Amino acid sequence: MESRTLACRIGAGLSTSESAWDAATEAAREARGGALGRAEVDLAFLFLSPAHVDEAEAAVEAVRAELAPRHLLGCVAEGVVAGARELEEGPGVAVWAGALPGAEIDCFHLAAVETDDGIAVAGLPELDEPRLVALLVDPFTFPIGLFLTSLNEAHERIPLVGGIAAGGRQPGAQALILDDALHTEGAVGAVVSGPPVVTVVSQGCRPIGREAAITHCEGNVVYELAGQPALERLRSEIASLSSEEQALAARGLLAGLVIDENRPEYDTDDFLMRGLLGADEATGALALGDRVRVGQTLRFFVRDAASADADLRQALGRALRRGRPAGALLFTCNGRGTNMFPAPDHDARVVTEALATQALAGFFCGGEIGPVGGKAFLHGFTATLAVFLEP
């Protein structure tokens, strides 16, 4: 008699009730009422809007009462997502719940610890070729850049997806949820082994001008590009644009830094997007939102809704070739939503339509985490996903 692998069953729910208890109860019941049925919930996520931060404990109790999950993770975010809806403001609770037969799940809380050599991160379990590592980060108390650098050095490939939870808008105002506990600092996450998961990273930008090597820099300041003052190079690039592209550039420019210099040519997905923080007229230098090095390839980008829409659809199409989706987690930039697209609910709607399931939940991030070329990076203006597939 052949053994039969049980399928993943995932549900998601959303509520706008002003009571955190009521909202979490309603969202959890909606999640249960979908594909889950009576199945035992192995892993659940609870995402709260800032309006519910003071009642986070009540929301946790409500979800546990409704779903009794083996493991529960969550955070307070600027906005929440569930199904085909995105709530960018106002009270909101999103719940994601998965029955994941055969899954091994190890949840953890990470904390930054001062040492004689600087700052170290404590609390990470062993990562023995997991299918997914989900991570929810407090921006004020956790050194995400240092952590990702160390992680990439230690592991050849790491399927890490998550985001910076910016709903706690000042230090100590976050509520990171780990089973029955609430944490105001650090990061919480889960290592999931067993069910097949595919990660997706979708950029939201269009390249302009030409690629150029950084020829003089210090820290996060670029002085020269291809031997030319960086600011002068940027102005010449903008001057050569069409009027439409110049209008996009006026709304905000980004610097794309090549991840892997060994490729013969670069696509948009080969760049890490970093903000342009400022310019110095006297020196012709540009300040970027990340450290750079001489020889690194840089290209300027503009935020573009049409390119972001097309890239997300293409990325989801590639994911669908890997198998049939059961549900997904979405971490989308707070610079997307109605800050980028002409109509609300864009990312949630595109994802649920492409995956043919409403079993989607997530939140708006102050920085999205996702793997490119097997290495985990912090992104901007992206949508990153963990798509759970049927075995």
C-alpha cells in the first residue's frame, strides 16, 4: 500500500474591529473557515496595526483560543495584509494559519548582545537546510545588517524571508509575538523544515542611465563613478531621460548596487536597491543608504508602478512553475501600496489572483528581507514572499 503525503492546508483572515480581542477572534475564525477546517494548526502568524499595540496580549489570547496553534509568531506593523486586501491605516488584524503535515518548526527570539568585539546576536537555532526561515524584526533594537552579513558568511544558501516591523514607531513600543510571550526588542522567527516552500523577491524599480563602477568612495559616500564626480554623473543621467522618466526621478531616486559581480550582464533582480540620502555640491559626492566599495557596479533607478507590477507578476509566474501553491506570506514595502500604485490592494490582489488562493497574509515593512542568489538581503521598495506548495 502506497503512503500518501498529506497536503498543506492554509487559511487567512482580516478584521477591522476597533477591539483587538474582537478583531483577532474574527480574523482567526475567518482563517479557520477556509481550507483549514478541523485540521490542527502547526504555525500561525498574527499581524497587528499600531492601533492594537496596547492590546497585543489580548489579541494573542484570542488567536490561541480560536486556533490553538502549536506555534505563534507576530508583530505590530504599519499596515496589515490578508487575502486580497491591504490595510495601510486604521485598526486592523491579519491572521495566517497553516496545517503543515510533517513539518518541523523551531521558533526563536533573537537578541543583540554586547561583547568585547562589538555586538553579537544570541538565540538562533541550528539551520540544517531548512525550507524556510521567517523573521520579524524590531528596527530600533536589532542589528539586521550585521546579522544578515554573518548569516550569509556561515551558510551557502539561506531561504530567509521577513521584514522590519515598523509599527512600533519608537523604541520600546513594539510587540513581537512568540507563542505566549511578548517581546519589545530583538527579532522573532521560525525555522520550518518539511513542506516545500519557494521564496520570491520582486523589485519595484526601473533602471535609468548606464551602469558605472564606483571609483572613489568612503563608507556610504560615493565620490566618483567611472572617474566622474558622482553628482555630476547623476545629473547627466537625468538630463538624458525622457520627460516621463524625469518626472519619476523627481519623485525619488534609488541606487542599485550589483550583488554578484561575476555575471556577464545584469538584470534588475541583480541589484540591491538603496536610498539616496543626500548630495554634497562642494565635493560632488552622493550619500547612499548602505556601505559601498571601490569597483562595485552602481546604476540609478526610479520607482515605477508599471515596472513593479510586471516584475511581481513575472516572479510569481516563476514560482508557480515549482508547484501548486497552498498559501503564502507577504512582506511588502511601506513605499508600495497607494504610495506607489494608483489603486489600493495592488500586491495582495496580484498575489491572490496569481496563486489562485485567498490564503495570504502579511504586513507593510520598513525594509523587506529576502534571498537573492541564495544569500539573504535587506531590500527596499520590494515585495518578498514565502509561498507554501502542495507536497
